[in-house]
Amino acid sequence: MHGQDEVAASLRGVGRIEAAARKRSGWYAVYLWTFAAWQLVLVPTVVLWHGPAGALVSTLANALLVVGLSVFATRQPVVPRGYTGKHLWMIGAWTVAYVLTLVLALTLFVDSVAFAAVAALVCALPAAVAAWREGRAG
């Protein structure tokens, strides 16, 4: 019986470690929600604010946010399971949405506030879906 007690204690220890790791990996959902929310500001700014000032402000603000999120991510002690694949899919889907937004905004929907609003939601969707899924997994 002594061996079974040790195994049971080890399994309880593993369970505690897994629970702590799962709890500490919740940062990724915060990261994703922040990225999604940022799209609601970035996309309309890029689509509607033309000229050098708009380009400069949106580029600098986006760079600051990306650097801030990157520093935040690298300082986390736990990486969620499957993080690299999930993140690459999210960024890939966002890239497709963002590039399509830029092309359409510069060709068919110049200065369209309605398009800017819809495009912002579409660009936020990959990160929002990933955040929602991450929250359910944790």
C-alpha cells in the first residue's frame, strides 16, 4: 500500500502543478483581447485618416502597442499549450483581414465610415475568437 500512497501523492502534486500552470497561462487571453480591442481603434484610424500625419500617428501607436504586448508576452512564466500554432493562425488570419481591408479601403471604399467600422470588427475577429477559445480552455 505504501507504493500506492506515493503514486496518489505524486498525482495530486501533478494536478496542483497543472492547475497552477493553467491559471498562470490566462495572460494569453488578456493579450488577445487587448489586440482585438486595438483593432477597433487602429483600423478606422488607418482607413479614415489620410496623409503623413495619419500614417505617422497610426504607425507609431501600433508600434508601441505591439512592442508593449511583446514585452508583456515575453515576461510571462508560463506559455499555454499549443501557443505557437494558435498564435500563428491568429496572426495569419488577422494579416489576411488587415491587408484586404487596406486594399478595399484604398480602392472601393475610400473615406467610408461604414466600411471602416465593419473592417475594424473583421480585423478584431481573429484575436477575439482566439481569446474566447483560450478563455474556454483555461
